[in-house]
Amino acid sequence: MMARLERDIHDAFRDLFEAKKFRKTFEHYDDQHFGNEVLMYASPELALKFVRDRGEILLDVGPPDGTSWYMAPRLYEYLRIASNAYGPADSALLRRHAHLLSENYDRISDLFIPERLAATETELRKFWKLNAEEMFPSDGVGEYGPH
């Protein structure tokens, strides 16, 4: 099963991986839990973590050392990149991520420059907090509304 996810990733990301010198840094397959699997790749500027969880493929992005991770679609939102990167776990979704990352590689990797990383993390927390407050407005009765 791992070979299939890895093949799908390489089919979609081949050009980006070659251009930006990505290498595989981690892999794990758990046949006891719905065939969940994790594959991680890193370039000098960026790390990517692919997770297949119960058939869904998730992509996280972070600094090259893999010390923190952010959901790719949320990063696209933060950078105001029209992503449409949600959907069924298939090769089309992987190709969409590969295209978005290729087209916006510098903007995304700039978020993870070591001297900027702390500011990025603060900005992303604020951004996601504001988004959560817009989606789930508080009525002033406790943190999450009445209990």
C-alpha cells in the first residue's frame, strides 16, 4: 500500500521534487489501523508531510527541519491563494497541491525562513483564531458559548 501513495505523490510532485531538491525523510505504514501511512519529504527551504488517514490524503507544510506543521489548504487561505485544495483523496488532489506549491513556492517557503519562523507562527495563530471566531461567533457566554 505504501508503494501506491508514494507512486501517486511522485507522479504529481516529480517536477517540483526535482526542481527544489526534495528528498524523502520519513515513511511509516500502519496496516493495523485502516492502512494509515505517512510520507515526509524535505527540500532546503520546506518540508511536506503526506498523511493517508482512512483513505483521505492530507498535506501539511512546514520548515525543512519538520519541527512544526501547517495544513496546506489553510496556508493557501492565509496567503490568499485560491486553492480549491479540498476534496477526495485521489491523484487529482495531489496534482492540485503540486501545482499550487510550484506556483507559490517562494511565497510559501518564505514563511519558514528561520529568522521569520516565530513571526510566521504568531501570524498564523492570529489568522486562524480570527477565522474560527468568524465561523463560530461567541455570544459572550463563555469561551464557546453556553455550557
